[in-house]
Amino acid sequence: MPYKDWIQYGSAVAMITSGITLAFLSFYKNDGDIAQGVLWYVAQALTYAGSIFGVSVYFRTKLGDLRSNLNKEINLDREIKDKKEKDEHIA
């Protein structure tokens, strides 16, 4: 896996971990109450991580579709070329 992917996934996991840790610390420090700023941070961390994973999955899916379409086109071109060569040999 390229370094870019490691950095993306690592930062997403770090954000989720930091948000959960901060929420637990706030919960235990404030006697069962989580501060509004902490909740905002957790929401932002989850949004960031979700966008990293979502964009990555979307990109890989589209890249797979592109490869599939290119392979179909290449195979179609090969079939047409082979048919033309076969027709030329017959004629």
C-alpha cells in the first residue's frame, strides 16, 4: 500500500481514537457530562474519518470501473483486428 494511503488511514484512525479518548476523559472528569466542545470535536473527527474512508472507497470503485471499461474496449479492438486479419487471409 502506498504511503499516501497509510497517511490517510492513519490520520483517520488517529482522529477517531482521539475523539473517543477525549469523550471518555470528559465524561469521567465532569461526572457523566460531556462538554459541548468535546461533542463538536468528536463529530468533526467522525466526519473527517468518514470522508477519508468514503472518498477512498469511491475512488477505488471508479478506478475499477475505468479499468473494466478499458479492458472491454481493448478486447473489442483485438477481436475486430483479428476478424479483419482473418477476412484478409480468406480473400
